[in-house]
Amino acid sequence: MSDPKVTQAFKDGRVPDGITAAYLDQSKDGPAIAGILVVTILASLVVIGRLCSRAFLLRRFGLDDALTLLSWLSYIPFVALCIHLINLGSGRHIEYIQYVLDMDTVKVTEVLDFAAHIIYTTALLFCRVSGLALYYRLCNHHDGLRIAIRVVFGILVAGYLPQVFLLIFHCRPVTGLWPYEWQPGVDDYVCLQWGLVYSVNSAVSLICDLLLFGIPIVMLRVLEMPHRRKVQLACILLPGISVIAISITRLVFVIEGQWQTDQSWSYNALLGVEVAEIGTTLIALSVPGIKPLLDKYILRKDPNGDSTGPSKYGKQNSNSRGTALRSLNLRPEHNVLSSRGASAEGNFRSVTEFKDNRSENSADGILVKVDFQIKEDRSSSQVR
């Protein structure tokens, strides 16, 4: 079906010879919008599940959860702007933008793109800092890792500032427009190339993702835990590696968008990749928080992490001279991701008391339960 705007442009004589209506009618808007909606819905379900799990099941809502909520609240307006930009024709052929769209619409698309990418950059910062807050909580008794996380936080902020400044001050005088060379008024501004600014920002973003999702790898190598637990945590913490691949893809689309003749034809794909980058980051960082919800309503397990199975020390011969305490839980001063040298001393609680007083470090449903068999010292008995 022919685009009415294209038909009108031919009637007005705005389209030069050699450009056909069939060419201008080409569009990838539908698949782009569909992909954006799928990723957004999936990410929203995971984030909402994580927040509900933390707030209502575990009744723990920490800094990482607040930052995740803030990220999601920034993510939704960005998605709305992306869809609006696509509907306006920003992802059509460059000839469509030049000859079919009126100049007022072109200016609107430029301003919306400017606003959308400030929101995009800010939402990504919130996502990354929420991830660091999560890692910081899990490693709260490993001083070396906590220092490393603080350093990465400083790098993320240091990377965010030039990204935003490049966007805001891309033209002199400052404007939300990013004029094309054929656009009236382009001589009124001295601007950096769109592709140059976005390439630099994409490269900085890639470095930040490498730092953020490299931390779980270090955690798995440095922290002392059984092999089975390492595998479980790898499945929880490492899906964010896919975000790095998305960051690389974004950089490729930015380069194509600037230095190809048909600059705008890859714009829809670029927006889709950016939506996927934030959405995948939110999903990767929300997986640990959604685990208690899955345990309770799908796996039918206690979200507090207490096993309902009997302890192998649960039953002891009553004639034994030893005294057995059944299913004692260890609530150590360090959390489950403890270092090799950390102390194992902690508070001992019964199963019943432990259910009512959960460890603050068990907020992601990752708990430690240790069974003990305590016997009387025979020599002490003889002294008595």
C-alpha cells in the first residue's frame, strides 16, 4: 500500500527524477516496532517480578532495587520516543526524509532524537549502577572486590559525563537540532558529526559494559564456594554478557548510519538495538531478584530458601552418648559469597527462628544452611 505522504510529495513535484514511489514506500517500521515492544514487555515483566519479589516476598527493598525501578521508569519514556520517531519516518530512506517529510517534521525528529538519547544514556547509567549495588551487597565482606566495585562506579560516572556533554554541546550555539547538510539553516550552526558523537558514546558504553559484566567473572574466580554453587551463580549473573554483544552491534549500526550514503536506513535497527541493550541489562540484573518468586509459585519451594527435606543428622539414636541438634542453620557474619579467609563464626538459629528472622544477605533467595552434629566431649563428661 502506497504511503499517502509519498503520493502527495510526487503531486507537489518535490521528488526529483530517478527516485521511484516504490523506493520511497519501502519501510522496516513494522518489524522494528514489533521487536521493540517484545523486548520492552519481556524486560518489564522481569523487572516488575523482581521488584514484587523483593518488596512483598522477601520484604527487602535495597538501593539496587530502587535504582532498577528508576532505570525502568527511564526506559519506558525512551521506548515511547523510539516508537514515535519510527512512526514519524526517521528510519526510512534518506530521500524520504529529504523530499517527503516537511521541514517542521524533520526538526521534530531531530529534537526527539536528541532527547531520546539523553534519556537512553541516563537509563543505562542507572542500570549499571544498580548492578554495582547488587554486586556490592553480595560481596559485602570481601574488601578487595568492594574497592574494585567503587572504582568501576567512578569509571561509569566519569564515562557518563562526556557522553551527555557531547550530546548537549554537539552544536555551537547549543541546540536540540542536528541539521542535515541540505536542511535550511544549517549554516547557522557549527556541529560535530552525528556519527562521530554516537561512535564515541557507543565505544564508552561498550567499555562500561565490559567492566560491569566482568565483575561476576571475577567474583566466581575469587570467592570460595562449591563448584555446584559457582555454576548456579554463573547462570544467574552471567547472562549480561549478551549485553556486550549488543553494545558492539550498536557501534556497527552507528558507523553504518553516519558513513553510508543512505544514512537513515539503519536508524530503526539502531533504535531496536538500544532498546534491547537497556532491556537486556535490566533482565540480566533482575534475574537474582526474581528467583524467590519463581521458587514459590513455579517450583513450589519456600522463598526463604529453607529446605523441607530432613537433615541427615535429623534423627539420632536416643541411646547415643552424643547430643544431636537437628537442622541447625548457620547465619554467618559474611554472606553466601564468602572469601576463603573469612571467619565461619556466626549466629546459630533454629529452623523456626530462622524463618522469621532472615539474613539481610539472603535477599536474593541465596541462602546457606549447614547441618551440625554436636556431641558431648567425653573427657568433659568424665570430669562432671
